[in-house]
Amino acid sequence: MRALRLQPQTVMAIYAHPDDADVAAGGLLARWSSEGCEVHLVVICDGAKGSHVTKADSASLRGARREELQFAADLLGAATVHGLDRPDGEVVNDERLREELVGLLRKYRPEVVLGPDPTATFFGGVYINHRDHRETGWALLDAVAPAAAMPLYFPLQGPPHQVQQLLLSGTHEPDVVADVSLTIDTKVKAVLAHASQLAGDDGAIRDMVYGRAVQAGRMVGVAFGEAFRCVELAF
């Protein structure tokens, strides 16, 4: 395990649901934006099914989650937010999604892309990784390598761009930890901004976010951290 030392100029975070980036990488995104990095956030789903309430209204939930997403992104200092508005539970790593992602990668040209590790399925015998997370992870991997970097893939989406590093969250094989000690409070605020997902239990969510960050930070000797699987792409 090693401490993450990257200082990119432009990064892109690609996640499935409106709250995913904040939970997985909110501290690092906030840290980088505070250091002058341009952060772009891509959210695949509209979030309209993200409720355990039987009589929840999908249209109202979609609107609420869109507002929560923008508020949280503003807290993190994101330069842009792109919602691709796929229905929850219907993400597919197909040509259409890969083309959209390639277009965004070539437009903003990030050095680093963050997103979910699609190889992680089962967690501790108590959680199955959401299908949208896995499909989003596979789509971003395929969009980054090789499609965005090779001109004959989706030629109408602009000139090719080679991403330098991938940081995959929610992984069973972390090998780097980012120090988020200076931005952990911002991360917590961003996670709590997704009020529609919290069922009024802000205290438990706050404790969980801090607790996980303490565990990750301990691996490299910092107060609070976020762990990732790092892939350095050859080019």
C-alpha cells in the first residue's frame, strides 16, 4: 500500500448514481479542486428509483436527486456536472454509453479518471455490488482503454485522448490511499447533501463516512483517507 502522490490538472469522475462519487471519492475530488485541479463529474443514472418507500414518486425523486447532485458537486468544487439520465437499474455497457463517455473524455481530456471497480461483486457476505455500479465500471474501462485513445473508435467524438491513470473505488484490491484529512469535512457535507437517501439518519451516515476514512487512512499513516486501485496506462 502506498500514498497517492498525483497532482493532476484535470480529472473526471464517472459514477452510476448521484451520491456515488461523494461516497467513494468526495474527499479526493474536493482536495484536488481546492488545489486548482479542474474536476468533471459524470453521473450515468437519474436516481429516480433510489428509494425504499413503496409509494415514492419517481418524478419527484428524480428532481430532488438532480438538485442534491448539483449542490454536492458545488461543495466539492466540480467545474461541470453531466447527468446522462439512464433509468436506475438499466445501465448497460453498450456502444451508445461508451460513445457518450468517449465524447466527454475527448472533450475535457482528463489525466486521471475515477470510477467504480467492476470486478468487485460481493462485500463481506452482506452486500452485492449494484449492477449499475458494475456496468458503469466496465463501460468506463472500455471507454478509456482503448476507445478514447484510438482515432478510429467513434471518430465523430473528437481527437483521441489518452488517460494516464485510473483510480477505481469500491475495490477488493486497493493499492493506493489518498490523504483526505483536509477535506474530510467537505466530503461528509457532500454525502449528507443527498438527503433523499438518508432516511433522516444523518448521525449514522456521518459516523460511517468518518469511520471508513479512518480505516483507509490508517493504511498509510494519515488521519483520513480514501482507498483506490490504481491503473497506470501505458502509452
